[in-house]
Amino acid sequence: MAWHGESNPSAIATGVLNGNQLILDGIETDTIGLNSIINYLIELDSLKGIAIDAPLIIRNQKGQRVCEKELGKMYGAKGASCHTSNLKLYPNALSVRLSKMLLDRGYQHLGLNKWQVECYPHPSIIEFFDLPERLKYKKGTVAQKKEGQGKLASKLLDLTESQTLKLVIPDHFQHFFRAEYINTLRGRTLKSNEDTLDSVVCLCVAASYALKFAHTRFGDIPNGYIWVPKGNLI
């Protein structure tokens, strides 16, 4: 969604918080286009907040946003710097349009009752699992992507035993996290599973925000921000 959202599919994961227990109750794969995304979201009962892996506020004409520069200083050495967002590259970004539509429906940036937050999976994964560097599951050969997805899936499964944020994964979603399933994938199906795992990371970030976990906010609301949770969940 961040770069070419009208033609490339996105995944959405939804969940319910019960104390520090996060119950994964929905996964929507291969959602294409702004209308499909917003229609799916507004039909969710009792949606309180959403964490989105895409630039929600872009004011700068060129270069990187301040939040991207700040995050890069902290996580760049761990391989988790940001892509560049600016109005020259993305004059009408779908993610910014989605954010404005959510604002119109009462979802405030970093709000209290109804909220939206911009997140970034790579540094969040580093924090959640106390990793020395980012997990490499997005680039490389097919075999390297499968290996990386397997590692991320295994880490997410570790959260099912967490005392800090316990992820509950129903049986009908378990296959997304199984190495034997991931190893059967290629091409579009492999990318779809990558998007699905990313969406679950975003869901965990949303739960961290809702539970008021320690965090770092890079940038600010007027010019763009990225919200990154702090602290190991295992």
C-alpha cells in the first residue's frame, strides 16, 4: 500500500485485546485499492485503532521526512533504515489518502479513543524480539525469502507463550506461520504470505499502542511520525 497500493495487494490482520492477550481474529490477504481497504476497515465492529505500515503524513517536497532520518540514526546500523517518502516521489500517496479518510471517521493520529498510528515492522521486530539486526525476509533469492519468513513466523509463534503480549492464533490461521507451508510457496503466494506476516506485526504494534507500552516516537504529527514500541516481548 505504501508505494503502489492501487495495483499491489495489501494484507490486514485484526485482533481483540483481552488484558494482555491478543486474539488474532481476522486475516484479509490480497486487498487491492483504497476503496477495498477502507470498506473493509469501516465494516469491522468496534474498531478502536489501527497501525499502518506506510507513510501517513508527507509534507516534505524532497528528501526524507524528519522521522525517517531520526529512525535511521537509531536503527540504520541494524539494517532497519526507512525508505524515502516525499511529495515529489509520492504526490498523491494512497496511504496519505487512507489516513485522511480515517481522520474523517474520527481516528486521530496517536489518539486515545479512536486512533491511527504509522508503524514500521523492521525496527518493531528488532524491539519485540531483542534482535541484533533486522530479519531478512523481503529480499534475496526465493530460498532466502522463505528462510527469512520462517524465522519471522517462528518469532511470532514465540509470542503465544509471552507473558507480556500473548498472541492467540486460531487453528485456521496456523498455516501462515508453519515452515512446511512457507516452503511450498513461490512468486505471488510467497509475497502474499510476507504481507500477512507483516500485518500480524502491525497488529502487535497496535496492541502495544493500546496497552501503552514503552515506545519511541520519531518525528511529529504535523510533519510525519513513526511509532516504534520498545522492549522485548519474550
